[in-house]
Amino acid sequence: MSALEAIGLVKRFGALVVTDDVTLKVPVGARLALIGPNGAGKTTLVGLLTGLLRPDTGTVVLNGRDVTALAPALRVKQGLVRTFQINNLFRGLTILENVFLAVSEHAGSSFAMLRPAGRCKPLVERSEAILDMLGLADVRHQTITDVSYGRQRLVEIAIALSLDPKVLLLDEPAAGIPGNEVARLLDTIARLPKDLAILLIEHDMHVVRQFAQEVMVLVAGRVLMTGSPQEVMSSSEVRTVYLGGARTTHA
Amino acid sequence: MNHSPLLNRHRIHWAEIAYWLMALAVFFLFPRNLSLATAIVIMALFALSLDLVMGYAGVVSMGHAVFFGIGAYGAGLISLAGHHEPITGAILAGLAAASFALMVGPVLMGLSGLPQIMVTLALNVILYEAGNKAIAITGGDDGLRGIKLDPLLGLFKWTVFGQTSYLYALGWLFVLFLVVRCLVSSPFGVSLQGLRENTERMRFIGTPVRRQLVVVYVVSGFIAGIAGAVSAQTVKFVGLEALSVEKSIDALVMLVLGGVGRLYGALIGAPVYMLVHQVASEWNPFHWMFVIGGLLIVVVMFARGGMLGVAAMLAARLRGGR
């Protein structure tokens, strides 16, 4: 069974068709990468999958359940979790507090009012365990704005993992990270649970090659091709797209 | 800093104990000024209710006097209807304010930024006008008179110098302060601060944003309602000013002076504002607003985080210098 499936998604902004009949399947445990030039409609597609946007036609199915009409927060509860291309964190809070928020929400404790948060041992311990796993334990008491951008990217992933996802959408996780920190990030991604379905939206072919079992190429809102990383990279069509020129084939 | 403040909020600081001892000492030190002291305590409670929604959840309510007013008129009407027991009277009035918050909350909490400011403000203006017109209920310009209360707990008579009133108001402030303190230290409180920091992101960790905001809004409405009720019960009069936009703004100014999102900001801002008001209006009854205005400008420009913000900064600097 597919963990996440999109069938015939179409999204128009006025006369512009940004997502043009996209169908995709992310099986349980998949490592699928979505690539495409700027303006291909990757961000819109992520919006449609996560519920930020409503498709004009088509359906989104999560673990066999139609979630097309479900708001983002409810999709998260069903196990569909995303990270953000540009860090989208609680900047005034510490790293531990950032992760605590997600852990507490996932544990159903976000309406718990009687006990101080710091005394909720299971929640604090789980938050610390996740930070440990991502190598963030030593900076857990630092405010987001006080740590490097690369570390902030890891906090994005820490928050996502706190929510115990079934499907994880990583939106350009390596964007903006200095080269020496990319390796640590890729290593972290490689160590994620095997049964977790991951959809990676990425620009950097180096990252895609290391990560993906399957690659989907999106051009002008349409799926140009799907295949193994080798197939995709040797495709002349894909090359043309990336070297420019083919971007205007579809409106 | 080697800790995560949100997760350590339940720890009690020595200054907190000092504060409450001082509040109690006022009772013995200023026996002739207890009616002013009572008014200060009531405004501190009102400003605290505003801090809960604004300082913690990031909701900007410009019309919080709506709840204060409902609580005040509620308590007045309950007494006039013949129920003279003060504590249950105040609770009932608080529940009336909370019910109103529950009615308007789902709409108001769906808004943010400027629309939220304007709609809460408009709601305040509308309710004020409604109060002005509904003479049969509110007494219009004449207000509600003839509020009677049984002795507090059946023991303490309501004295002319206001000893009972002061301790009664202070008791409410203390109990509700503990409630708010418990609330903001809890996982729920941490979640509220997540909403203040980044509402959008909270949606993507699965938080039912609006439901959480409505809950805190209702709690805040209840506390503001109690503040209004205690005002009606101790002054034995309710006038339209309880529902006025000026009342809402007073609380906001007190909070900004003391420090937003710090609990004690409300508890420090109220006495400072009202004492400055007292002294300045003795100096010049027509132009005292200049003093308050000047003070506000200084705090906003040079002391972000209010007086408590400055105190915290100085304390950190002292500790660093050691």
C-alpha cells in the first residue's frame, strides 16, 4: 500500500496551471526525490499534499484515507509531516523548547494545564532523546537565533521526527547549509527509520543521488519522467530541461 | 544561559515572595488608602487577564473591558436580584463574561494582526453603546446602585475604610495569579507561546490553533470578569466606564509599562500607573495624561520589555559582572 498517493492533482492560479494532472505514489519506506527547475511547481505540489492549498481537481490519499479536504494540522495527526525550505522555527525559544512543543502536541498534551511543562518527565526526556539522536544535545538550551544555520536545519528535522511521521516531506533540507555540514545532514537522513516514507524535494543532484531510490522530474507543473537516479540523469530530456530551453513547452 | 526558561517557569523566585509580602504589608502600612489600593489590585487582576492572551498567546485584544464590564454589571445585577453572597456572586459574574468570550472567541481567534485589533475594538464600542441604551438593565448613565453584600465568608463585615474589600480583592488576585502561573508553565502554556512565536508552524506540528486560542480567551474573559465583579462588589456601584474603551486601554498601558508576557508586568504596571495617575492628577487634574503619556513613550522607546524587562536586564548584567 502507498503511504501517500496523489491522483490527478490540478491547481490553477487564474489562467496559470501550476500543477497539471500530477499523479504520484510514495510507498511505505520509499525514498522518493522530486526534482525540477525553478518554477516547476514543486512548492505548490508540497502545498497541495500538506493541505496548505486545495487542489481544483484530484485527490490526496494518506494511508488509504482520502484527506483532500483535511486541514494541515489534521493531516499532521494522520502522520504526514513536512519540513520547510526556509527555516520555520520558534526563533525566540530554545532548541529544547522547539522540540518540546512538537513532542507535547504529538503526545496529546498541548491542552494539559495542571502540571508544569518542566516536570512532565516523559515529554522532556523524549525531546532530549530526539536532540541526542540528531547531535543537538549540547546546544539544547540555546536560542534558535544563536546557533548556526546548519544546526537550525537539523532542528527542522528534529521537530518533524518528534511527530512520529509515517510520511516525511523534506523540502530542500540542504538548502543554505555550508558544504561541510551537508554530510552530517545526509547522514542523519540516511539513518531515519526504514519504514518511514520520505519524499525529498531537492535541487542539489549530489544530494538526490545519495538519497533517492526513485526520482520524479517535475517540469512546468507536469511529471516529465519517473525512474531510478541513473535513468533520470542519463535522460536527454531531463538534461535539456536543466540546461534550459524546454521550460516553455507547457503553459 | 544554561537552561530553557519555559521549562523552568514553575520555579519560584525570591522576588515573588517579596512582592506578595509587600502587597500584604500595604494593608497595615496604609490603612487610610485602602480604597485606592483595592482599585489597584483590581486593575492588576484585569491587566493580568490581558497578559494571558496578549503576552502569552499573542492575541491582541483592544476591547478587553467588554469582559470587565460584563463581570461588573453581572455582579451588580446578581446582588440586586437578591443573591448577596460575594464569592459565588463573583464566580457567576465571571462565568457570564467567560460565556461571552466563548461566543465571540471562535470568530475573533480566527483573525490576527490589524483585523483582530479593529474587531475587538469595535466590539468594545458596540457593547458600550448597548450598555448606554439598555437603561433597564444597566441604569444607563446613572449606573447600578444599591449593591448589597453579605459579610465575607459570613464573618467579615464590609467596613467603611475598606479593610475587607482590600483583602477580598487581594485574595482573588492571589488565587487567580496562581491559576495563571500554573497555566503558563504547563505544556498548554508552552504551546501558547509557540503560537505567539509562529502560528503557521504550529499548524504544521498539528496544533488545533483556533481551539487553543479560544480556550485561553475564555479563561482570560473569566478572569477579567472576576476583576469587574470585584470592582462592582467593593465600590458598590457600576457605571458605564466599566465597559469603556478607556478601560481597555488603561489595562494595555499598565501592561506595557510593567512588561508584557511576564505575569508580574501586570502586577507592577497597575500600581505604577495608578500611583503616577494619583500624584499627577493632584498636581494638575487636567493635564495628568501628559505624565502618563510621557512615561509610556520613555518605556516604549528606551525600555523594551517594560520595567520588568529593564530589571531582568540589570540583574543579568550584575550576575555577569560578578
